[in-house]
Amino acid sequence: MVLSMNAIVSIAIGPVIGYLSDRTRHKNALMQTGYLIHIVGTAVTAWSTTMAGLFIGRLIQTIAGSFLWIAGMAILGASVEPKALGRGVAICMLSVTLGLLAGLVVAGALFNSVRYAFT
């Protein structure tokens, strides 16, 4: 359910954020807005005690993720020369994929070494 919600929200909000990104000269402001929204979503998720709260927190994080991805790609497109854009996007996606893979390994190592001792 959460994955479906994320996809639906991303599909719905993506064009709006893309439109805003095309219309503003200050794409960094969109990126900063995404970070602030993400902080709020993370706080809601972390302090939630109900399933509804978790869904709302994840919804807020999904909106923030859309801001970050779209504004980030817009900044990349504006910053990189057209002949090097493919390579720039490839490096961006490679970094994301490495982060996803390394995150799992680091999380597993932390769990094995400290478990829930600090919670």
C-alpha cells in the first residue's frame, strides 16, 4: 500500500514541481524546500504512534522526494553542458544506486554490531 501511495503521489505531483522548476530561476530554492519538507516528513514518521501517522509521514516524504529529484535534475541540466549531460545523469544515477547498495550493507553491519542496544 505504501509503495502504491508513493507512486501515485509522485505521478500526481511530479508535473507540478517540474512546471515550478521550469518557471523559476532559483532552482536551489526548490531543493531547499524539498529538504525542509523532508525534515517535517521524517519527524512525523519518527514520532508517529499510529498507522495513519506513518502513512502521513511517508506521504510528506514522498512529496519531498519529488521536490529533491526534480529540482536536482533541473539543476544538473542547467549546470552541465549539453554534450556532457548524459554522463552527468549517469554519474548521478550511479551515485544513487551505490548509495542504495552500500546503505543495506552498512545497515546490516550496524545491526550486527550494536543491535538495538542504543534504542
